[in-house]
Amino acid sequence: MTTVIEDKATAADTRFDPIALAEAEAIRSRAESEAEARRIEAEGKADAEKITAKEEAEKLRIANERAAMRLGKEKADYKAYLAKKAADTAKSNAEEAKAKKAEEEEAEREAQQLAEQERSERYWKWGARGIYAVCLIIAAPVQFLDFWDERRPFLVAAPAMLEGIALVLACGAAWAVAHRRDVAPYRVGIMLGAAIAATINMRGGMTNEAIGFNAGLVGAIASLVGPIVLMAYEHGIAQKADGIPSWREKRAAERQAKKETEEREKVKAEKAAAEMRAAEQKAEQQKRADEEQARKDKDRQEQHPDVWEVAEALRSARGSATVTEQIWADAWYRVTGSKVVGVRPELEAQSRAAQARMKTISEMPVLGDSSQVGSQKAPGAKKAPGTPDGRRHNGGVPPLRRAGDTQPYCDAAKKQAAREQADTQSANKTI
């Protein structure tokens, strides 16, 4: 009995159960798919990590290269800065040395000029005094011979008086120059004394045989030349002390003044020419503006007479010479009620009607047999004839479906379905 029961149990256990096999196959397939998914996910993560590592390495390499380039650029900039600084320093030193050299040359030139002036003044001073002494040596003996008289020995001092007048007055002229006094009286006295001495010497040479005409003539000339030379020297000293320019300086000043006058005249002429050109350009611009204003006025008067009347009234009331853009805009607003110049109520109504029609047409629902079904999903990819449907041959068990297998509805299909559903509900309520 026991053997029969065991045989029946064994037969029952070994009996074919397709549902259990299908469930086992589904479990096995699910496990394989999950394992495959985990493997693919792991491989994807590994690949992603590799890619990320490569990207990080590439980013690090690029960052290092950029840092190296930036460092190289900074080094080059620093070298360029040092070179520029050295060049600027060298240039500054060269300019400073050049300026110092120019100053030294100018100082040396001024020193040489001053030394030359002192030297020439010294030569001129002692030359004038030497000529006066020579002239005194020539003129005094002539006067001594002329005034010598044994019965009147005191007349021997007359030559000293006559020649001493010019000498003393020359010293007085030098004093007047040093103390900024008038030199003219001393010069007049010098010339009078010299003229008297020359007259006496000439008379002595003509009347006294012991002197002779030649000696008298030379003595007269000596009496005049000595004081004249000394007075010329004192005159130059006086002019220098008073700051009176020489003839050369006067001519140079006149040439400079003439040059400056010519430059001023040139600048004045250029300024006048520029002003004339500016006035001509302004007149031309005003002419074009007047022509443009006349064209606008004529066009507005012909095309918009109602607005033109109001604009003329506003122009007259505001005291304006022409109908300006502001006056025309105000007149257009007063007549048409529109703040946009050129837009009248008729044009605004036509524009608004066209906009309303366009909005109505663009928002109308799509009607027809395939209005909902055909527009719910985007068109799928077409398969070639004889292509397997992709389902597993697992004894009639449908394939396992997961989220994302079916393509989602597009937004247009959702909106259209909602519109049709609302229209259907409205129709049902009406019925």
C-alpha cells in the first residue's frame, strides 16, 4: 500500500506543470534581466568613471598647460616690464645727461660770453684811457709852448686847466653813470672844454712859429679825439647800466616783433577763413532745413488739411515761426485722438479687427475623424515586412512591460483630447 502511494506521489510530482514552468522561466528571465541590467549598469558606471577620470585628467592637463602658459606669459610680461623699465631709466638718464650737458654748455657759453664781454670791456676801457693819455701827451706841449711867457710864468698852468676840464668832466660822467644820474651836462662840458683846447692849439700853431701849423693842427685834433673817445666809452657804460638795447638788439627785436605780427596776422586770417566756412556751412544747412520744412508743410497741408488747420492755430498761438514736430504731434492728437502720428481711428479699427481674426484662427480646435486618435502619439518607426514582433517565445506569456516602454502622449494630443472631452460634456448637458 505504501509503495502504491509513493508511486502516485512520484507520478504527481513528475507531472508537467506549464504554469510553474512559465513562472520559473519568468523568474529566471527577470533574474537574468536584472543581472544583465546590473552588469550593464556596473559597466556603464565603470565606463563613466573611466570617462570621468579621463575628462578630469584632461581638465587637469589643460589646467596645467594654462597655468604654465599663464606663468610663461607672466614671466614674459615681467621681462618686458623690466626691459621697458630699464629702457625708460636709460632714456631718462640720457635725457637728464643731455639736459645737464645742455645746461653745462649753456653755462659755459654764457661764461665765455661774459668773459669775452669783460675782456672787450677791459680792452675798450684801457684803450680809451690810453688814447686819452696819448692825446694829452701830444696836446699839452703845444699848449705849454703857446702859453710860455717869462714875464707871466703862472700861465704855465693854463694847459693843465684846459686839458683837465675834459678829464675831470669825464670822471664826473662816470660818477653820474654809477649813481644813475643825468650824464648830458657832463658830456656837454667835455665837448666845450675839448673845443676850447683844440681852438687854442690851432691858434698857437698858426701864430707861433716855434709851434708850427702841423703841430698846432695835430694838437687840436688830439684835444678833440681824446675826450671824444673817453666820452664814447662812458656812453656805452651808461647804456649798459640803464639797460638800453644796442642797435643790433633793436634790429633783432624788430625782426622778432615783425615775425610775431606776421604769425598773428596769419592766425587771424585762418580764423577768419574758418569762420567764413562755418558761416557758409551753417547757411547751407539752414537753407536745406528751410527747404525740408517747406516740403513737409506742403505735404501735410495737402494730405491732412483738418490737422493742418489745428497745427496752424497752435503755431500762431505759441508764436512759432514754423509748424514744428511737437506742434504737429499735438495737433494730430487733438484731431484724431491718437498719440501716434499717422494713425487715425479707421486704421486703428482695421488693425484691431485683423488682429482679432488672426487670434481666433490660431486658437481654433482641429476637427475630423482622426482628430484625437491620430494625434495622440507621435508616429512610430516603420518595420520591414517579416520582421519579428520582438516578443519572447515563452509559451504564450506576454513580455514583461516596464515604465517607459510606451511612447508618451504629446502635448498637442493632450490639449485636443481635453477640448473634445469638454465639448462632449457640454453637448450631453444640453441634451
